[in-house]
Amino acid sequence: MLTGNGLIIGFVVALIVLFILIMKFKWDAFISLLVIAVGLGLVSAIPTRNVPTVVAEGFGATLTGVGILIGLGIIFGQFLAASGAIEKIASSMLRAFGIKNSPYALAATATTVAIPVFFDAAFIILNKLVQSLSIKTKISLATFVAILAIGLIVSHSLIIPTPGPLVVADQMGTDIGIFFLYGLLVAIPATLVGGVLYGKFIGKRIPNGNRLDDAVEDIENVDNTVSREIPTWLSYAMLALPIVLILSNTLINNVIYRNDQEQIIPTIFATIGDKNMALLISVVVAMFVLPKYIKESTPTVFRQAFEASGMVVLITGAGGAFGRVVQETGLGDLLISVMQGMNMPALLLGFVFAQILRASLGSATVALVTTASILGPMAMDLGVSPVLLGLAICAGGIGLSLPNDSGFWVVSKFGRLSVAETLRVWSLGGFIAGVTALAFIFFLSAIAGFLPGL
């Protein structure tokens, strides 16, 4: 039975073994997380016969909060991608900003697109746009790859309704709308510094050479004989729909009818603005509105979404199971005591915890889920705003993507970068973005008394 410092050592060993299982032996993250969760539970003070129950409860509790939403979010993103709405949004932003300001246009595009679409899919969808921009502007491809990749991962880690920040907000017990607004606010400086500024810096040191000699400038490649071209306004409207529904609930119930929520109007908005209902409504609307712009059949779009969502749901649940085991061992209290003894601020604690898991496990979502599962129940005891602590955890999930992360290889392959270049562009750029986000969160903490919801 491990207790005290032995429990800390056991946790570190568990992370190392988890890292080895995923990296060395190529085990799937879902199986690896469950095995390590059970193993850690068996050597801890948790009664042996209770370990399976703790694992199952942690898995189920996590999916209770976000399981439906993950599935609906992926389906919705698949409809947007298949209809060409993502490309339309990107093209319109380029027209609005102009070619000379294309780095900022791409940053805005990445931040927007990553809200409903998962990182890997969004990067692959937009990679031809990045190549075309590099050819047209003569700016290094590495610059645009950094901006796109960092913009996507920042939004993926900070802005609801992606699964990671959703789980964090749920575990922290914060209002979804409030968390969305502050997540968006924090994402802006993180993307500008880690994406645009660092992207311009590193791009000057990684010239294109001949890596774009065979690049195709046409990024849309839409077969208009098969499908109609989706209007730009409709692309934005569909993207905004779930966000508007969620924010309407926050506005009506937390501002306008804050002291009188039993009336019919706040009740209606509480229903349609619930995170699950908002995505369900959006998916249903997409099913009726978007098929005429999609070359594939609706069942094909659903099948592709189900193939993508299944493993995400399982890994998210397994991360929650691991977090619950860690929580039940008392390791969370022990680590917090140790780090508080080192005078580590609570916000820095959340960031460092998530950053360690991000680098070790290779998954931002798993890092956020696990950290939030451990620190969430302790948010009030730490004497810090649950919203800011949650955002600090999310900031920790942004950077230090290593070769154990599938996103690392997506950036390397589609960004036409070597492994060494990917470490410089993507891994270091993400770390800078995460630290920038944390610094801005500390700034928000300093002026929290003047800000609503903190």
C-alpha cells in the first residue's frame, strides 16, 4: 500500500509506464489508461474490491457530463466540413483581412474553425490553404503552419464546445457561457504571441526551399456539377448556431432573469441553451439545411462522424477514470500540499499539472480531463476562482506536443516539416502560447474584482 511520498513516486512511475505503453509498445491510449488506473488503484490505499467500481464510476461520471456533447460536436463538425463551410469561412476572412495581413486572417480562421472541428481534421482541411498562402505571399510555409496549428490547438484547449474545456468547466462547476467568454478572451493573446509573432520569428529561420514545388494552389476543389456551393453567410450562421444558443442561456438566466428563473422565458432558454440541447438542435438543423451542399450522402457523413467519435468518447472516459482513481488515493491533496509547501500558486499548480500530463500522454484532452478530475473538487479549497483555475488547466494542455501525440505527426506530414522542424515550429510554439495564456490568466486574476463571473 503506497502512502505519502511513496504514493507520489508510484504516480510518477504510473505516468512513466503509461508513456512507455503508448510510445514504446504502441498500446492504444484507452487500454493503457484503464490498465494504469487499475494498477495504481491496486497499490494504493483504495480497498482492492473497490478499485473496479472506482474506475467505472470515474468513467461514467466523466461521460455523463460530456459524452453526448462529444458525439454531437463531432457530427456537427463533420457536416460543416463536408458542406464546404469551413473553406468558405477561411476564404471570407482572407478577403476581409487582405493578403498582406494573411497571417492575422489565418489566426482568426484557426481560432474560429477549431471551435466546432477537432484539431486533426481542421488542420488537414486547411493545409492546402496554408500552402497557397505561402506561395502567394512568399512568406515561409513554417510561419503559416505555426499560425494555423497554434491557433487550432489554443482554441481546442480553451474554447467550448471542444471536449477538453467542456470537461474542465463541468468539473469546476462553472457556467458554460462564462467559461466560453473568458476562454475566448484568453485565446486571443495566446494565438497572437505563440502563433503569429513566434510564427513570423521561426519562419525566417526555416525557408521553403523546394518543399512547395509540387503544391496545388486550388484549395477548394469543389465539384459544382455534384453539389451547390454553400453561401458564406450560411457557413457563419451554422458555425454560430450552437454558440449563440449556449450564450443565450447565460444571458437570459444569469443577467436578465437572474432573480426570477422560474418564468417561462428563462425556462425555455435554459432548455435550448443547455450544452447538449444546443448541439442537438444544431445537428438537426444541419441535417435539413446542409445536405444539398454535400457531395456524400447524409448516412456517409454520419458514419464518418461515428468513426471519429467512438475512440474520442472512450479515451475521454478512461481519462476520467484515471483521474478518479488518483483522486480517491488522496494523491491530489498530497500533491497540492507539496506544491503549496513550495509556495506554488493554485493557478500555476493547475497549469504545471496539465502540462506534465500533456507532455507525458500526448493528448491535450486526456491531460485536461485528468487534471480537472483531480483538482476540480478542490477548486474552492484552493481559494481561487474556479473559472480561472479551469482556464489555467486548459492553458497547460496547449503546448509541449511530442511525437507521442498524433497531432505532432499531422503537423509534420501535412505541414511538410521534418521532425526537428516540427519540434521548433509546433512543440515550442505551443509551449509559448500556453505560457502566454497563463500570464494573461494571472492578469485576469489580478483584476478579478472588476470582472463579472470571476
